[in-house]
Amino acid sequence: MKRSDRQSRTLSILALTTAILLIVPNALLIFSERQNPITAILSILFPFSVYLLVISLWKRTGRGVLSTLPFMILAAFQIVLLYLYGESIIAVDMFINVTTTDVQEATTLLEQLTPAIIVVIALYLPPLIWAVISLYGNKSTINHYRRILLLYWSVILFTLSGISLLVCSILGSVAPGNDIFPINVIRNIAIAVERVNDANGYPESAQDYTFNATIKPEITPDSTGRIIIAVIGETARADRWQLYGFNRETNPRLSERDGLVTIQRPVTQSNTTHKSVPMLLTALTAETFDQLPKTKSFITAFKEAGYSTAFFSNQPPNRSYNQHLGEEADTTFFFERNISEATNKDVQLADLTASWIAQDTSRLQLIVLHTYGAHFPYTDHYTPEQAVFLPDSPLSAKSSNRENLLNAYDNATIAVDLALDSLISVLNAQKRPGALIYAGDHGEDIFDDNRGKFLHASPIPTAWQIYVPMIVWTSPGLLSESQTDALHNNAKELQSPSETFFHTVIDLGGIATPVFKSNQSLISDSFQAAPMIYINDRNQSLKLSESGLRDNDFQQLKEWNIE
């Protein structure tokens, strides 16, 4: 066989191998998404034909392979995602998380994904190296016959699978934008870009929004004043809190606090920070979330009513809505974590709050705090000397390390307990009417069942990601007798902080605004439990039963008295 024939055959193999490797995620998704036979066949044949056609268009096959690099990156990302969550395509939220996650957090997560990263490198680096060698090493080109042969079969496959996909799409049996990788992922990228642009343009799009808020006549900035502290938790699991019946002392301080009310059955409407936090800060819910670019947080309502406001975050600014909403305050501060050593602990927020209260001359004060909570890596939240539950390392993402991970997570929850208790002490020291309200934004998976899921923000939620803690502490005399009774009664009701946090904060502050809903305030005797809903990756509002939760999730929720 001539050298040119051997090179052409080698390049043909390179083209076919690359196209086959690129459909590896498609093959995996057939099983993870339980695709029907028609969808499964089309999700293999159509992308394969496209990849092969793209590569075959180039006389220099190496260039054709290199032209598929963007698809390789998506394929690698998809495989890593499947390793992490076990299901679902790359979600819109995943792309947004890439733009809002700080370097340290991303680096730490990548360290836990080493096995998946090794797999994708083993899959996609060899054809890339092979392509580069063919281009710049022996500078080989495929002969006319083999190139035409590849083009012929790729066009045939593309035509047949494309027509079949179109017909199935019209009949409704297959939705390419949802079912066929990478079409669905490309669509998600477009949606993510649109959302990021909306977030970047938020200061302008929401600048004219007003709550028309005023202070209620009975709440005056007199010699007593009023201090409201609203705390947004991060990655908080109610089932790991002592206040919710957990058998470890993870809330040793709060458990001893008088005036503390535990909201017993809170369920968040999102498992992602960039959705759950805006729903806590604004009057928006899963049903109205699309209005976010043109609304504002309760911080602005308090400002309109005469409060002095502050927003302190133990998370770095990331150009998201969370940052923009926080910057509505008169005073803002974002802690910057050290990349090599995360030293910022949430208890520092108590010191910062005490300092600001002392320096500010207003008698009506609102402080909003965004904690680092129990976010992974869990050991960042406490010092080795503060560790109660051991061993708490190693923390690599393996089910075999679950005991260590849970120990570290519980230690981090104790750190949250310290921070919240310290904030209550700050309020007590002021000798003024005050309240602290806290809600977790979402929970966390820690290899809790046979799905082997870890972390949060998965495209499909789990029971452990949506069951979050929520507490309210009030100083003596802040609430009327009827409000106190209402709080204790409503604490037993099934509810979502995504619905109630905003309205309860407004009510605690004595704010009057047309936006306020008394039936969603936990201190109102007209409170009504809202239906359990969830906002999915495409920002669609769904019943919790339609959110993708599995039977074991519903069984777990039932055990927590959430039905």
C-alpha cells in the first residue's frame, strides 16, 4: 500500500473516531434521561452525521477535527456534569454558575472532579494531538476517494436523520431543543447569555421601580427605634439542624435562645443561589420570576420608608442580581476570600453589623446579610480547633468519604449557629426593639441515596436540596400579642421562604406598601399556606410534583412532614 493511501486510511479512521467520541455523551444521556427508542436513535444518528459531515468538508482532516473543538468542550462538560449529578443536560444555570463562581470555589470543585476530568482528557486529547500531528507534522491530506466516501455517507445519514427528526418534532414525539445533545445545550447557552445580559443591565432596567413604601403610623423613629436583621443562609440543610430534630448538637447556642421561633416546614422554590436569593429579597416567586430585571428588593422599600440600610456579604461580588440587589443599600460591603486560604467566617458579619449600628445615627435600621453558610468546601467555615465532629477529611467527592463530608458539614452548621447567635447578641445589646429573620437559600446533596448526588444546583432537584431552615427571633415587645400568636401558629404551616421571607421582613419593619401581602407574612393572622411550586432551569413555574423529584424524594419529604 502506498504511503498516501496509508495516510488517507489513517485520516479516515481519525474522522470516524472523532465523530464517535463526540457522541459519547449522547449515549450516556440515553440511559440517564430514560429516552424512548425513537429519541435514542435520533440523538445518536443526527449528531454523528453532523460531526462527520463537518470533519469531511476539510481536505486536511486535521483541520476538520480541530473545527469540532467547541463540540468537544461541550461533550467534556456534559460528561463531567453526568459524573457529578448522574443525569440531565448542561443546564442554563450551569453556564450562569460558571460566570458567577469565584476562582477559589471553582478550583476546589475541579479538584473533586478529578476522575471525570481524567476520563474526558483520555477521550478527547488523543484525537486533538493526532489532528495537530497530521497538520503540522507529516502535513498529510486525505485523498479524493476517501473524502468523497465520508461525505457521501455523512450526507446520507444527515438527510435521513434530519428528516426523521423534523417529522418527529412536528408530531411532538421528539423536541430537539430539549432532547438532542448538543442542540439543547446550545439553546441553553443562548438563554444563559440573555440572562447574563439582563443581569448586567439591571441597574438601568429597574431604576424607575418604586414600592411607594411608607412607615406605619405606629412605627416612629423615636427614642426606641427599630433594628431589623435579615440573614440569607447559604447551602443550609434543615435535616442537619438540631432545631429540626437532628440528633447532633449542631445548634447548641440557638437551641438555648429565648424568643426564637423555628419555622418547621420550609421548602425553597429553587436549588440555585442566583434564583433563590432574589426570591428571598424581592416579592417575586417562581411564578413571577421573569419580572426580576424590572423589580427591586425590600432594601429599597425600607429606604423609602425612612430606614438606614446596609448590605454585608461574606461572598465576593460576582456581577449577578444578588450583587445588584445588595447595592441598593446605603452601605455595602463584600468580603473577598483569600484564594489560597479561605479565612472569612460568617461570625465576622456580627462584628461588622455591631460596628455599623454603632456608627449609624438612624434609629430605624435594616441590615441584610448574605452568609457563606455551609457552602463547600465545608472546612472553610471553621478552624481545626473548632471541629466538633471528626474525622472531617479528606473531602473528595466520593461516597466512601460521606462520613467525613457529613462531619465537616455539621461543623460548618455549628459555625452558622455561632454567627446567628452572635447577631442576636448584637441586637440584645442595643436595648431597642429588634428582629432577626434567617432563611437558607437551598440545601445540599451529600451522597444521601443510591443516586450518589453531591452538592446542589443540579438540573433536577432532590428533597435534600429544597428542605431549608428558617428561623425568626424577636426582642421582647417588638410584636403585638396577636402577631406573636400568629408567628407561633404559622411556624407549623407548610410554606416557602421564597414566598414568605420578603413579606415577613416588610411586616417586621412596619412598612406599608401596595406590594405587601399579609397572607404571606408569618406574623400575620391572615397567613395562608401557598401551594408548593418550583422554578426549573428554563424559569418555568412547576408544581413540586412536576419538578422531577423521584419517589424516594417524596418519601423523604413525607418523613419530614412535608406532603
